[in-house]
Amino acid sequence: METEDRSSLTDAQRSRVEFARRDLAEARTADLAVMPASSLILQVERLRGRLDDMLRLLGDLTEP
């Protein structure tokens, strides 16, 4: 997104983007090699949910 587009986001939309960024940052720093399988599954599900939310947000923003 361009800077001017970010300013047109509502507070709720900006919050959704920030949660997605935070989850991605946590996933990037996690040591996946030592995580138990159950934690890996939770990580994948959290990221899957965030991806779905971001795609819905993009759809909302680009619909005519």
C-alpha cells in the first residue's frame, strides 16, 4: 500500500494490518526447528487466519 492509501484506512482496518504484521514478525523470529508439532499447527493456523483477513481487507478496499 502507498502512504496515501494508509491514511484512508479506518482505525479498525489499521489495527487488523498491525495484528497481521505482529503475527508475521513473531513467526519470523520463532525457532521452528525446536517447536513442538502442536505449536507449529497453531502458528500455521494463526498465519492462515491473518492471510484470509488481509485478503478480505484488500477485497473491501478494491471493490467498486
